[in-house]
Amino acid sequence: MEKGDAGSELEERFAQLLREGSNCEWAYVTASIAYQLVDAPQEALRWLNVGVNRFVPSLDVELEKGDAGSELLRQRSLLRRELGLPNDGFDDLLDRLTDHGRQIGEQIREIRRHDETERLAVLYWPPAEFAELQRGRPSWYPGTTHLEHRREVQRALRQHLAPAVVTGSIGALVDFAASRGIPPGERSAREEFAAEAARRGLATAWPPGRNDACWCGSDRKYKKCCGASGFV
Ligand SMILES: [Zn+2]
């Protein structure tokens, strides 16, 4: 520590902290940073070791980012790396924690991305477009009749939290896929196309009223068409 009153007062407080211990991991982090600032890295590391041993009772604990001890582990690992020390058990624990955190983060992002696409809209091909698809691009909905397609759309809509229908057009989809550089035949092109259409306000909210025209464009009442009991 620095000489002088402030320095010795701080040193005294650290000595007390070391004797009595603290329930706040930041006390140890702060002490370590203070020693790093006066270029005493070994002393800084000693504080992190004391803190880690207090807050991380074993190498098998299931720590999450933000849990007490995780910041100590992080500071300790950084300092040890700076000092050229090889990984020890606590460093490995931190690596696992970080890996775990990254994996969870990726999963959450993936679910959100999926949710957003799912929530935004379901793509529906009207009869003429669907017939053209079955002629020109039979691999998109192999062996599916338009009735089955309509049923699948109704079924998917029923599972959505905020359902909406986007009516597909082959030309628009092909243009869209080209603008995004995705092959138009991929499922993701169709999903993204529907999501983008919904973002641009081109989706129709579902369900229609029971006596309103059906979402599929048949001109029948919803309750007599895709909303009829037993349809799905
Ligand atoms: Zn219908």
C-alpha cells in the first residue's frame, strides 16, 4: 500500500476485513484492485484467493453469472492470466460457467428468433398459387393437397399467441428471397417472407369473426369453412 495516512488507514481496514471476513464479494475485489493499482499483484491475488475460497466452497458448485463468487472468479482468472499462471480448478470452473452462460444465451436468442417468426405470421397459399407451386416447385409441399395445406395453416394458427395470416404469392417470395440472398426453396425463405410481410403490416389478424368471411379467401363464412368444427 501507499505510505501515508490514507494508505495505512486502508491497510488497517483490509487487515480487519481479513480477520473478520465479509459477506460481500466486492470487499475482496476492491482490496485486490487496490493492490493492483499500487503494483502489488501477488498481494492482489492473495485477496482474490481468500475471497474465492470463501464464496466458492467447492469446484462442483453450479454457479451462474451474477451469483456471489462469480465476479471473484473472473477477477482472479484475469489476474492469474496476466501473471502467466496456468489454469487451475477455479479457472476451469469459470470457463465452464462462461461456456454454460454462452450456450444459454445462444439458446435464448434462438428461441426468440423462432418465436418472433412464429408469432408474426403463418404463410398461406391461395388455391391458384398453390396449384402453380405444386407444378413448378413440387418439393415445397410434397404430396400435399390444397385442402391439407389449408388445414395445416388453420392448425398452426390455433397454436399461435398472436396469430396472423400472410397470403403468399410466388413472385413476391422469389423476389424477397433474391433480395436476401437465400434460395427461395428453403423453408427459412418462406418463414422470413411471412415474418417480413407481417412486420410491414401485410398480415391479417386471425381468427375472423364466426360470421365473417374466412381467412382462406373462399368467400364462405369462417364458421362454415376453416372454422367449422372438425375441420382440423
Ligand atoms: Zn376457409
